[in-house]
Amino acid sequence: MRDFFIFNGMRKITLNFSLLASVLLVSACGNSQSVQTAAPVQTSLNTNIQQGDVEELLNYLSSDELKGRQTGTEGIEMAAQKIEGIFEQSGVQEYFDSYRHNFKIDGVEGFNIVGMLEGNDPQLKDQFIILGAHYDHIGVQKAIEGDSIANGANDNAAGTVAVVELAKKLAEIDDNKRSIMFVLFSAEEMGLQGAKKIAKRLKEDDLDLYTLFNFEMIGVPMKDKDYLGYLTGYENSNFAEKFNEYSGKKVLGFLPQAQEYNLFKRSDNYPFFEQFNVPAQTISTFDFTNYNYYHHVADEAEKLNVGHMKNVIESVIPGILKMANTPEKEIKLN
Ligand SMILES: [Zn+2]
């Protein structure tokens, strides 16, 4: 309150007037409720994500019913319909004629799921940010202890849930100057095929892509880190630095193993970097020591930390919104 009075003369007058009015009201009718009407309006961003929604979608996508979401199967069709239903309910728009971008790979029919929120600035809306995650997995594998379904909870139902929840939340907040596209990639496990197809298509459409932010394996927290998730290709751009500045905290960091194993080239961000030559990077919290079920039939929902997932999703919202709203493109390749 002290800063308020010292630095804002105009509001001091308004507030004093309100206080005076309240005092008069209180003394007139003895109703202390009137004092509360003079309180300033709260304008802080509501980033609250429902943990129950995170859990429900994670459980569905990684249930045995979906049989590991292999591209071209009934299981991935069910995952797609679930995501499309949520997009529709939340007011997420179609980018193509439907939420699907169809392609064929080695005789297999695949489709990415694509939604968007058009920007509200007449100029900046032609620039796009893509939030992505692959929603396919490796399907049915050789049985281990009677279990043959690779449920792909961490890889990558977790990232899929993040992008779907972000779509819902950003639609609700409805305050993006640039357009935001949400892409759930298929055929990642067949060699980033879905991402390659749509990156090529969007390049042909001459899309003005600002950045791509991809979510992979965010289901378990890392230990002893001063940041929440690492960014692949950390050293290629100022993405992490600007994002942390926008967020007011260290959301993104550098993991040496990510560089060592060249993870930058091992997920769906990479085809976008190749096509567009813009910052296109992946956040992950899988650090090679905190999860033993990579591409294993035991990669199941019960092994994940839903509170951590909620935290990751909530923590990236301010950075994404700021990225969507700065007058200039501040995130650049080095
Ligand atoms: Zn995988």
C-alpha cells in the first residue's frame, strides 16, 4: 500500500474518495461489506490447471484399451477422437478443413491432430507459435510377464496431455496477439514422419513460424536441478534465456546429456528447424536416470507424477503468453 500512495497520485485520489464513500456508507448503514467494494481489481493471470483433468486424460491415452497408440491402428483413432472432442468443447479452432492433417507412410494411414487459436492483433496474428507433442507410440510388443501393450504413458501421453491442457487454458485466457497452433504428431515412432509431413506442408503454405515448443516425456521430475525441465538444442538459440526472463523464474535449463545424445534431432521439433530455420525445441524432464521404462511395456500411467505434470503445464503458461504478445520477435537462433 505504501508504494501505491507514493507513486500514484491519481489513484490516491480515487482510493481516498472510495474510502471516504465507504466510511460514509458504513457510518450511514453500519454495513462493513461496503468497505470491501473499494478493493482494487485483481488482474493476475489464472494459470490453474485441474489435476483431475490431467489425470483423466493421461489414464485414457495410456489405457490398455488404446493398445499403445500405434500409427494406423484403432487405438490411435480413439486417442484422436478424444483430443478432437476436447478441442471442439474448448473453442479451439481448426487450421485445416478439420482437426486432421492426413498423410500416408509405407502404406499406413496416419494423421496429425491440429488446432489453433487465432491471434487478436491484426498484424501479429499472421505469425505462429506451435505447441507440439507426439501422441503415437509403439503399440503391441513382445510380452514381458504377460503384458504386451506398450502404453507409452511418459512417451508421450504426458506431452500430449500438456499440449491439450494448454490449448484449453489458452482458449479460456484468450489473450494472444500471435496465433498459436497445437499439433499432436503421429508417426513420431516411425522416424518423426508426422512432423516431417506437416512441417513440409506448412512451409509450402508459407506459414510465418516464429517458434515451435515441443513436449516430450514430462511425466517424472528430475532431482537436484535448479530448473524444471531441460530444453533440447539449448545452445542453438536464446529460447531458454528469454523464456525464463518472461516467466520470472528458471523454467528451462541445460542438461549435458541432452547435448551428448543430440536429443535436439530426436524429436518432432527437428523437422521444423530444418524446414523453417527458426527456434524449434523440446522441453523434457526425462534425464536418463529418473525413469527406467523407456519403450517398455511398463511405461504406465501409475508410474508418473501427475502433480509434477500439472506443475510443468502451469509453469510454461506465462512464458508462452509473453512469447505470443511481444511486439517484436525476440527469440532467435544464435
Ligand atoms: Zn518413444
